[in-house]
Amino acid sequence: MIRLDAVWLAVEPLDMRAGTEAALARIVHVFGAARPHHAYLFANRRTNRMKVLVHDGIGVWLAARRLHQGKFIWPKDSTGTLSLTRPQLDALVLGLPWQRIGEAGVIAVL
């Protein structure tokens, strides 16, 4: 659907009331720029909601995801940003332990 060359995760929470412009401003502040074909992920303080902003080379897409039960596995003690692989992104949006995804996209340790 939309090509993703890189996926970036921001550790600091984002107010989920933020719209496209506020999310884009946060990306420029945290990552330096919004690059084409990159996805930028943010969570709220409770880590039960996530927003993803994707720059597709022409414009930006903003999507939101909310878990009705449980929380997203979000780093708390890391520096400001992390890079994720596509299998890690797929696990993260489902609420799975994405940090434990192996080389073949297999969850090796819980």
C-alpha cells in the first residue's frame, strides 16, 4: 500500500488529541525532519493508544490505533528514538513483544 523504507519510534509520549500538524511538528522536533517513505510512531502516556505518521513523498498520512485491552510494549528507559524493522512494527501494532522478534520474524523469547 504505502512504501515504508524506515520505521521510527519516539519514546516520549504524544498527546493523542494532536492532529496532523502537531504530530508533524513533533517529528521535526524529535527526528529533525519528516523523510519520504518513513513512518513515525508515538504512544500516549498509558501506552494503550498509538499514532503513526507516514510521509509518502507527496503528503502525510496520520493513523491511530487503540487497544481495548492491554498496552503496547513501549520502551521507557531508552533514548529519544528507536528504529524498528517491518516485522517489529507488525508485532508492535498487535500489542506483541516486538523487541523479541528474531531474524525470521519469529518470537523467540517471552
